[in-house]
Amino acid sequence: MVRIGIIIGSTRPGRNGEAVARWVYEHARKRTDAEFELVDLKDFNLPVYDEPVPPSYGKNYQHEHTRRWSAKIDSFDGFIFVTPEYNHATSGALKNAIDYLYLEWNNKAAGLVGYGSLGGARAIENLRAILSEVQIAHVRQQVSFSLFTDFEGFKVFKPNEEVHLPALNVMLDQLIAWSAALKRVRQEAAAAGS
């Protein structure tokens, strides 16, 4: 069975991302074809990238916060990134967290959930380019929540489930299939290297 981490991509006080991620998690965990876990960036307290060696050179991490983050990300076969849109892009906190690692992301799959004034669409597009660089295969289907129609007063998350649940289910179907396929790719590569 594949393991999927649902990453809350904002650390801002008063953020909407936690409610969005919990909604995704509550629906996803009803499935029997994957295991899901919420991963909150706030719990890792990552400073602005502070490792002396680029992560693409290997897992030679100097800092405990990096080793802890590495172990968590390494434990998953795929991800759902829940991203806000800040200034037409994903959050700096999420970009920083992705930049900390490289090999831990390689040959895994991701689904994308955005929220913002335009449903987080520009943040999702920004994130797709970043994920490609760390060799994460992102599925086509995405879920986008508008601050105008899916939140009361821009704060209280009340999604239109008739609209968003079908999109979430398609995204999960794609993500689980890709995560399983890429897990086999990683296993075959590991076997060939040993």
C-alpha cells in the first residue's frame, strides 16, 4: 500500500491551509488503497535553507531539523501539497521546505490543492515547475478553492462539496496510481544498484 503525505504548505498565523488540508485528509482517509498522513510544516520549524552542501549531492545533512524533515519525507510514496497563493506563487515556507531535500522527493508523485482569490491556480502552476525540478511527477487533476466562494468572510472554510469532491476523487485516483507505479520504479532502481 502506498503512503501519501498531505503537506500543509503555510506556516502563517491564522492560515486557512490547515482547514483545507484536514478536509482533504478526512475524505482521503476513507479510501482503502492508500494510507494518508497530515504533515504540518509548522511542526518542523525549518529556518531559511541553512545546509552547507546542496541536497542534490546526497543526504549529508549537518542539522537535526534537516534530518528530521528528510526522514518524514522519505517515508512517503506520494504527496498532496496544499498551497496558498501569495503574490502569484506558492508560499515561501513551502518552497523553502522543498528546497531542503532532493533525493527524498525523486520518483514520487504529487497531487495539488490550492486556495486563494483565484483558487490558488497561479500557486499551483508555480509549484508544478518546482516539483518537476526535484523529479516529482504531478498529476493533472487539481483541486482549487476560492476565498470568495469556499470561505465565509475569507476565514471559515465551507467548500462546495458537489464541486470539489469529484475533483478530489479524480486527483486521488491519479495520485495513487502514479505513486504505486513510481514506488516500483524506485524499488527496481534500488535492486539494480545493490
